[in-house]
Amino acid sequence: MTVPPGDPASLSFALVVAAVVAFGGFVTGLNGFGFAVVGTSLLAFVMDPQTAVTTMILPILAANVSLVRELDRDGFVSCVRRFWPYVGAALVGTVLGMLSLSIVPTRPLALGLGLFVLAYVALSQERVEIPGESLLRRRCFVDTGATKAALGFVSGAVFGVSNVGVQVVAYLKSLDLDRETFVGVVAMVFLGVSVVRIGTAAVLGLYDGGGLFAVSAAAAVPGLAGVAVGKRVRPAVPESSQRAATFGLLAVIGVRLTLSGAGL
């Protein structure tokens, strides 16, 4: 049964949101990414995608505040200097993406969510080479200021309308960062973007008079708990197992959303 998006005060709505956000937090704490796409995609099964995107804004912010602290001061300053064109352009793209959120129909948004997730899984898996993938990485995923700005803008626009941040992860993965830096930079990008999104959502009236804002704020608590558990478990789980479990989950979510968006 679909939880009515217009009744954010209902107990069933709050319990579903808490459970989904806690699980998304666990996935993120375990491997450093996946909170936004897992949480939003699962919530989109029980509420309209626009509501799911808005509900996840505050939990994403809280989770990334926790993760960005994995960078020490020198590491944070270094990452800001290296990635500021990407982050700055992503902020602009995010605002434009959110401006279109209220006018994008539900089914196309669900379809887009599913296709983005499946594309990321296909490009990230290492068993089968995707035709043209090597050329795409050489030409697009390069570490230059102009490329960072262009990719940041596109990434922000997609994230603003869908909460799908797999394009951010794909770009940073291509740069062969060490694990600590990778987790910290991903958190830094999403943290900056999320701060802007809160104000934008409020101005656009996406919080439905404040009720949805309260649910989103409350959901940050189980989200942080999930992140903490995931971070504690992380050292005991081989990275290959983390990847397999995460990509398997994302593939199932992507297929389900794609079929739903296509009306099948």
C-alpha cells in the first residue's frame, strides 16, 4: 500500500521513512556512498518521487556531516582546493534541478531514477566491459578545471531533481583517490549541495507547510544511527563484498523503478 504523501504526520509514514533512512545510512557508512540513491529509490516505492526527493534532503545533510569528518584539516583544505570548480558548479546545477522538480511528472521521474541507477551499476561493475566505456572515461572523467565545472553542473542538476548522486561517485572513483579521501570528498560534495537544497526547497514550498520538513528532520536521527553502524562494520567486511552487495541492491532498485516508470 502506498503511504499518502500528503499525510506526513501519520505514524505509518514516519515508521517507513525511519526504516528506509536507517538502511540507507547503513549502506553509506559501510562503503561511503549510496545514502541518497538507496533512500530515495526505496521511498519512491511508497510515496511519489517528488516527496521522496524532498524527504531525504535533511538526512543526506546529517549523514554527510558525519562522513566529512573522516578528512583531517589538511586533507579537507587540499580537497577544497582541488575540487572547488566541481562543487561550485554542482551548487548552481542543483538549484536549477530543484526548480524543475515540481513540474516533472511522477512516472518520468521514477523512470529517470531507475535508468540512472542502472547506468551507474553497468559502468561500475568490472566483469563485463561496456562498449565505449574506456573512451568515455578518457574524454570526460579528466582532472581539469573546465571538466570539473561541466561535470559538476550536470551532476548537480541530476541530483537536484532526483537525489541520484551516482554520477558524482563515478567521477570521483575514476580519479583513483585513496579510500579515506574518496569518502571525505563524496561527503564534502553532498554536504555543500544539501545546504543549498534546504533553502531552495523551502522557497519552492516543497516542504508542504512544514509537516514534511519535520519528518525529514526526524529521519536524520535513524539515518545517523545507520551511518554509525555501517562505519563500525566497515573494517570487518571485505571491499569486494561491500561492492557486490551494494551493486546488487542498486540493480534490483533500478530495475524496479524503471519498470514502474515505464508503467509495466
